[in-house]
Amino acid sequence: MKTKKEDNKMNINKLIKTSLFLLIAVLISVMQVAAQEHTPLKEFKDGFPMELEKKTREAGYNELFTGGDISAYFNVRVSEFLPTAILPSRPGVMPLKSKPMPEVGSIKAEMMEVSKLKGTLTLDQFLEKAEFAQAFLVIHKGKIVYEKYPRLRPEDHHLWMSCSKPTASLIIDQMISEGLIDENAPISKYITDFKGTDWDHVTVRDVMDMASGMDIEDTTESRFDPDNIARRVYESEFGFENETRGVELLRDVLRSTPKKDEPGLAFNYASGLTQMLVLLAEAVEGDRWAQIFDRRVWSKVGAEGVLQVHLTPDGIAAAHGLVSSNLRDFARFGMLYTPSWNKIATEKVVSDEILDRIYDEVRTHDFIMAGFDGPVFADRVGVDDFIANSRQWDLVWPDGDLMKFGLMGQGLYVSPSKDLVIVYFNVNNEDLSAHRFARPIATSGLFDK
């Protein structure tokens, strides 16, 4: 029988081993980032060299998301690598009118400390100088007031990354409004094969707000730890082999998630939680998520192109981030939350009740700042005057504005009160200064009337 001293020694050795592993993993990742080419994106505007396609196809988990050439290719060509559901525009194109406001380009923002673009820049200057900035679009009252594509073609499809998370929460909120889901019930009440797991004590609302208390949080460490659920979620979505478990299925990985803390205590950001909402919608409706979203939402939208919903090898929609469209159709999704929804859709799919729920059930500022990503998000936007996150939206401000971040600098900002939508695409995993323009644009006074 082991003594207490021997147990303590084993725990210390385990801690040292884990710490060394994480340090080595981070160093490897840093070297991969440094080693990956960063060709100016302007050179890819009209297409990519054949050898880059081959490199991307051979790339591993880390390389796809480091913000270099491989990331640039993957962002606009995901359908070449993953099964993809295609959602067409059923009403036909509902064109967006234009009312140019060049003064939007003069709005300034302070660059992040990590940025090579030091100091304060106007939006026009940022889009000109930032070699990773691809496209930026502002829509007010249903009209395009600012639109630039310095390193992307307007028709190009591009990953929304985590900006697609509200697509999942919108479906669940519709079902809550219809009485199909009780948000205060355990999520395992509906996803019955999860009964008897640690998910039994997590409510639908806690999953919606990323307050599950489950050991699934996305952090710098968890993304490099092969034993962590967060890492295993991503690997299973791509069919990548986990170095200790082999190739896993997403559903099995999620079922195995252990409890870490009590639910509801803090904001613990996790893409796996969005995937739980996908499984929830499929369990309630008895259909695949892509068809549910098409039937309930996208079939009402007069989009210019198709919406691409990318799938895991076994057909689960990766709605937490692997959704692609052109920039204008990305903005059309945001417009569903504004009074101008009827300019791009045949039916109101975001009800006043759903919007009220986002605001009325928002948690506290202390709640979001208690998690890993709260302070990270404050640094991204350069302010911390927001309230908290809510229902898969990263930030909610006292004036009702909503914001969602996406990996490598994608952004979705919606102001229902100002009837304003701001969207943008980038390819950079370090300098996320593009996020710092959204709030100044919204509060500039240009859109108060």
C-alpha cells in the first residue's frame, strides 16, 4: 500500500511530466507557425499555386490554424477537404442596395500590442497595410455603406470560423420558443445516449452560455494536450488520429467529457459545447442539422451564393466554426437580427422573443471575466465595457449590441437598435486588430439616426 508521501511524489512527477509535455507542445506549435510561409494574401486573390493545395492536404491539426499560407488555402477551400452540405438560396437573390459612406474608412482604432502595425490607424489604412486583411463590410438599414476586398474576391467563400456558433443557438432558441425544449432541463433529457454521463447535471441554458462546468474548455494548453477533450473534439471532426487513442468519433468524444466544476459559475468557452447544441437539435427534430438549419433559417434568406456547412467524416455538421459563404451572405445572417431582416429574408426567423432572451438572460461581467477567454476578449476589442456573453454570442453591450469572434480574425458585429451589421474576413492567428474597429464604428455617431 502506498504511503501519503509516495502518492504526493507521484502527483508531483505527473504534474512535472504534464507541464513539460505542454511546454514542448507549445514550442512545437511556435516553430510550426514560424516555419509556415506567410505569402502576402494579394498574391492569392486570383487563385492558389498547385503545390499549396498539396501542402494543405498533407497538413496536420496545428498547421491548418496557424494563419499562414496553408490556413489561407483552407479558409476558402474547405469543401475540398471535408464532406459539405450545400444550402442554396430558395427565394432567389434579394439584392442589397448601396449608400456609400466613405467616412466609415476614417474611423480609427488602436492596434493590439502584438501587431506589427503599431499605433492608431484608420480603417482604410488598416485594410491597406495589414497583409492578412481580406475583406470588410458595413451594412446600415439594409444598405451597404462600406465594402472593401483588398485580398479576396467578393464571390469567394470563406470560413466564418466561430462566428457561425449563433447559427446553432438560433435553432435551439426557436425550439425553446415552440415549447420543444425546456432550457432549464438537463441536456441529456433530449440526447438520451448521454444519460448516465456527467452531462446529466448540465442544463441546456448552461450549454448555450458556455457555463457547463465540464472539462472541455478551449485554452492555449487544452488545444495542445492530446488527452484533453477540446483537442480530441477538433481531431475527431477532421478524422485526424489522436496520438494516444487513434481516430475517434465526435459523439464518443463528447460523451466521455468529465465534469470539472459546478455548472453556471464561469464562462468556459468551448466549441464542443456548440456541437452539443447540434446534437440536441438533431435529437429533438429527428433530422440532420444542416437540413434543420436550411428548413428553419436559410431557405428564407435571399442569398447571393450557397451556404456551405462542412461535416465530420460521419456526417455531423461542425456548426461551431466550419460554415462558409461569401462576405455579403455572412452579413445577411447578421441582418436576421436587425429591423432590416425583411430586406434579405421572406420570413422573420429571429423573433423579438429570441432577442429578448439574449438580453434578459445575459449573465454578469464577473461571470465572463472569471473564465479564460473573458480577459482575452476584452483585449481583442480594446475595451471591457460589455456586460457578458449570452447564448453563443461572445459579447453583449448595455446598448444591446452583439459581437462574435472567429479564429484567425473573422468578425460578426450586430447592432439591432442601430440596424447595423459589420462583418470581416482575415487570416491571422496573432494580430486580431481588425476586431478593434467594430465597436468604434458602431458608436461613432454615424449611425445614430
